[in-house]
Amino acid sequence: MTRVDPRTFEILRHRLWYINDEGALTISRVSGSPVATEVFDMNTGLMTAEGELVYIDNFICAQATTLASLVAHLRAEYADNPGFAPGDVFLCNDPYVSVCHQTCVQVAAPIFYDGELVAWTGASLHAIDTGGPTAGQVQLDAADIHGEQPLFGPVKVVDGGRFRHDVERTYLKNSRLPDLLALDLRAKVAAVEVIRRRLAETFAEFGARTVLDAMADMIDHSERRLRSRLRELPDGVWRHRGYIEFGDEVYRCQVELAKRGERLVFDFGDTSEQAPAVINCTEHGLAGGVLASVLVSLCWDIPWSPGAVRRVVEIRSRPGTVVHARWPAGVSKATTTGIWEVRNLASAAIAKMLAGSERHRGRAMAGWQGVKALEELFGTDDAGRAFGGPLLDGMAGGGGALPDRDGIDTGGHTSSLRATIANVESYEFRYPILYLYRRQTVDSGGPGTFRGGAGVSLMYTAHGARRIDTKILHTFGVEQPESPGLCGGYPSTTNQFALRRDTDLRERFAAGELPGELDEVGGALEVHGAYAATSMSDRDVYRAVSMGGGGYGDPIGRDPERVLDDIDRMLVSVEWAARVYGVVVRDGRVDAEATAARRAEIRAERAAAAAGPMDPGHGRDGGAWDGARDGLRLSETLFYDGPVYRTAAGYILGPADRPWHRLAAIGRFPVQRIGPEVNPHRVNGERFELRELYCPGTFALLDVEIARVGDPLLDGAARILEGTR
């Protein structure tokens, strides 16, 4: 079923992968930016002559998937003027053309062989500063895109193999860090040149027609395998909802995933209207977020060919929303708001679909890090040296739990399998700061039968500068966790920013003490929400918390010995082990009798708090019942059995001609019920609530939902079954 023989196909598909990978690694070797050298916030792509993406590397997915949009624009608008020639490279940072946001700057290059344009390649890298009123990424006071970073291109920056210095100078002049931006540009151009040269060598070895046929085969191969996988999954509709807090406003984001046969349709139409600036993403970022989710969640053993995925996936949206912004809405923070939320939604919907599959339920993952807590520092140190850049420690969020294992502690995020965080010493070398700690956060992973991975927290002070003049804090998920649990598992912690002003830290240092908690250093507490422009002195201490992963299954179903191990590893506190997991630990051992009593108490608490219709159809079937054998799986906790829904315990929830969520008993609580690191300072009050959906007979957790107070209950899993809708 391939154009080339199977042996040659296998050789070339690996050769093409390594060519693209070598291009990506070239960026990290040429750029002087820690974003490239240590964090790998970058990517490359190899495309056909028509602009279909054959391969992307496994760095930041959306930075590569949006390259196809750039090539599509160039082919449609630039083919005649200025035209394409060997050695050309085009530069672009316009998110309404292709890029995720203005600081994810892309280049694209045509590839010629024997005078014919036969392929394209491209590279993308997050630049520290490309201009704009505010240093760095986030243009907090922008009213639209005109108040954000200047847009550039698409423009030919390399003409026939020679840099156009007029174009390069104009591009660099906008930046506060032009030397670093220049290296970033050269790194991307070097990357596409490496790919071009290696591809030419491969043409010479195998013949151009054979290699091009193998590229087409690669897309077809991944498409066939993805279609085959989809046929193995249940048909149905799954929904998920999330929120972006932005000042006084809350923007609702929602997806409906419909799967029928070999096709997936993601519909984001029921999403809030766009913000004026900052947090939106364009349709290109929307597509990048969806493709990233599909590649990670469904293509675990399929070569990552976005061109293949686009043949199988349809993305529907409504222009003018926060995830499909209409010009001139600003998008300066799109990668860590709009696009990140798209990926959260798509991943959660896919996870619900996988949880309803007998064959692939083991691949269902709770939410990974819902969003990272980030900051950017700019100023001048005591030696008069200018500094500037992002601290990306927050990328070390927790992984989502699975049906048979805990999530990965500080496992990162799913949009990049190879992203890392920089060493503490590297940041201390580059910026005038001194870390007091960076560690995994206690009680940050979402509680569940299997626990979500722990997130990261840090604490530092200014060191080597009396003052850091510009400190931009930016995230969302401060008031509510964006790392959802699955099948009754809880979400993770929330992101947090806090400062202690005018502390006694220097005196503590002089006494030989190293404080390990923010409350130990005195001073006035200053708590920030999702966005802030501030500063700090060398007597201030800063603390940040970044999310963990979501849990899987009811927390009181967790093996008590696992909880004890979590306590020993300082991932769960003794207090919250008892409060959430119902596990009582005394003298370093599980008290079995007290644990049984505490878990019974939790069930009683749920029953007392629960409300909701007690349908006359509720009741326990008189006899043994095996949901996996006798019923059709909807999730880990719920099955369809003829005309009714049954819980995993065999309890009849009610008739299957209505959404099952409306048949469950419901408890509503403040989000702080999840854990001590969930919006502990109650930023912006209590705009969100935790909703727990129970089996009315056993009060086992069937599902958990985070929602804005007053929003309707979401029917998150609605399987399409003949005769039930």
C-alpha cells in the first residue's frame, strides 16, 4: 500500500525523521537563548511541495503544526511576487497568518531539486523579546493587537542564500535584546538550511522521486493507522469545559467532541466572546492545540504526521471567540492561555472517549498540567549589565493519572515530549536572583485512586541587583484548577504568585538560617492573581506554585499503602491524607481501623451534602453484576445496561434516555476542598465551585466538575447509542 517498496519506506521514514530532528537540534546549538538551549521551546517541520506537514519534531507541537499555515499563505499570496527561488527563507511573526503569537517567530524555506520546488521546511522558536510596550511576551495593557508586539512579515529575509540586511535590521530594531534576537534568527535559518542540505543528500542517494514518494507514503501511512485506531474506539459525543480568568472577567471555553467511524469533529462554538487582547488565540493556534492533543493522546505509536491528522480531524469554531479571535484582537499570550486551554479541552474530551473503550481504556489520562505559572524579568544588575528573559520553572507541572498508575511527578506538559526546565544554577547565572528552593509541591497532585503527578514550587530573592525593576507574572488557573481529574478523580492544585515585602531574610542568612517556607521570613504578604506587572528588591521574597496533574478514580479507593508512600516521599501531607484519601497514619504506619472509619465518615459526609433527583428507577439489581462483561462501558465508573445506567457497583442510576449527570446525586463545595494549595488566598473570592457526582447508593464518586458558580451542569459524556437518544 505504499508507492515505494516496504524496505525503502522504512529506511526513508526514519531518515526523514532524523533529518527534521537534526534541524531542530541545530536551533538549540546556534541560539544563545535559554529558551532554546535548555528549555527547547522550539520546533521544526518538513512539508510536501503543497505544504502538507510530513513530520514535526517532538518539541513544542503547536510551533510546528502552524508552519503549514505559513506555507499555505506563501503559496497563495507570494508565488508570483516576490516568488520562490533556491536559498530563499521567509520570516513571519503574524498570528493571523500562522504563528501561535508574536514571540513564536517562524521561518519557512522552499526546497528545490533540479530547478523544481519539491518540498518545504520551516522552524519556529519562542523569542524573549520582539518589541512592544512591555518587555517580553505579555502586553498586559493592550486594547487590541496594535498595542502588542509589532507584526513582521511574511517577508523574504534570505534571498537566494544571502541575508537581506535591510530586512534583518528592521526586524531586530524593535527588540530590547537585539543581539539575542539576531542569534535566534540565525539559528532558525541554520535549521532550515541543515534540513535542505540533508534532504538534497538523500535525493542524491535514493533518487528524488523515491524520496518524495516516501514523503507522500508517510502521510498516507499515518492516516491509515489513525483511521484504524478510531474504528477501535466507541462512537459518541464527549464535552469538556474550562475557564480563563483575566482580571475581573472569566472566559468560558468549551468543546464538543463527536466521534463517528473514522472521523473526529471538535466543535468549540460554545465559547465566550474574544477578549480585547492578550489571552486569545487565532484559528491557527486553535488548530495547533487540537493537533497537539490528537498526536499525543491517539498517536502514541503512530509517526507524528500532522498532514495525516488534518485529513481525519475536523475543527469547528466561531470567529470572534477567545479561541478563534477575529482581527484586531490581541493574542500576545496565546500559547499559555487560548492555545493551552484548547489543548486542555481537546485532551480531556479524548480522555473521556478512551475511558469508554474496553480496548484502549488503559490509555485514558486525567489532565496534565492545566497551565504553567510563568514570569519574565527585565532590568539592570549591580554591575550595570542589562538582563531579561522568562523563568520557565513552571513548565515542570505534574502528569495526569491513568487507570493503573499515578501521574508523573513534575512530568512537564503534553505539548512537548522533550521540553525541560533549566538548572537553578543557570538562572542564577543569567539573572540576579538566588533560589531558596525549587521542589515538588506537597498535596499538589490531584487526589484519586491513582494520584496525579506533583507540580513544582519555588522561592527566591533578588541577589546581585538591589532591585528587579520589571517582573511580569502571567498564568490562569489561579482561582480554579485546570488539570481535571477523570472518572471521579480530583483536579490538581492551582497556580499561585505571592511576595513577602521587606522581610528579615538577610538577617536570617547572617544567622546561618535558610528559610524553607514563605511564612518564615516575615514581611507583608502580597498575593497576585493571574496577571501582574510588579517589581522586587533584595529584601523581598517571591514564591510561585505551578499545577500538578489530575487524579484518576475516587480518592477513597486508593490503596492506603500508596498513600503512606506518598507521605514518606513528601508528596502528600498527613493531614490531607486523612481529609481527602481517608487514610489515617500514626507513628509512620497506616491505622487500618481508623482508616476504615474515616472512609465511612467521608461517604456519610457525601450523603449529607448530596442533592439531586432520586429517580424511582434507582435501586440495586439483586445479583452479581460485571459491568465490563454485561454492560457497555461509558467510563470507569458507569455502564449502559439495556434501558438504564448502572454504576460500577451495579447500582441502577436511572433510565438511559436522559443525561446520566442529571440522575446522579450532587455535592457542591468550595474548590479548597481539593487540597491546601487550591487558591488558598481566595483570590477574587469564590467565583468557582467543585461539583461531585455520586452513585446515590454507595456515594462513590462517579465524576468531578469544576464550574463557575451558576453555570449549568455539563453533560460531559453522552455516548451515541442506537435507541438511547
